[in-house]
Amino acid sequence: MITLDLIRDIASWLLFILGGAGVVVGAIGIVRFPDFYTRLHAAGITDTAGAELILLGMILQAPSWLVVAKLVFIGFFLFMTSPVSTHAIAHAAWVVGLRPMLGADLKREGDEP
């Protein structure tokens, strides 16, 4: 018989797996993308979406409302500050003269670095 605890456990583990998979995909994007701005985009999506999914899984496993409140606060803080910090880093890179790679600048696959 399926109990409510089992459904909660399955849902939280699915969120953990999805969040972990998002972090892995973002890490692959950081390594594979060709320039700073696309790598920064992968990092920004990873730390926002991956962390939020993992936090949702933790909320489902939380033993008390106090822990849930703390996790919600952490999630809200991450959701608000991660995009702002990513934008600040991108703006700083633009100010110092780092320009994004455009179509003609992109290396073809197989070119030597």
C-alpha cells in the first residue's frame, strides 16, 4: 500500500535527482561553451534552477515548520541574488572590454585552440 510518506519520499528524491542533473548539465555547459558569456549563462542557470530544485526536495523532507521556513528563506535569497550577481559579473566583464564571440568569431569544431 502506498502511503503519504512514500509519495513524499519519491517526490523529494525526484527533485533531488532533477536538481543534481541540472547541476551536471550546467557544469558540462561551463566546460563546453566557447566564450565567457555563454559559460556565465550556464553557471547562472545552474546555480538558480539546480539549487531551487534541491531545496524543494529538502523542504519535502523537512521535519518541522521552522526548518521549512529557513529553507524557504534560503530559496528566496538564492532566487533573488543569483541572477543579480550573474548580471553584475557580466556587466563587469563588458566594462573591462570583454566582448562576446559572434558567429564569425566562433571556432569551427575540430579547430585547434
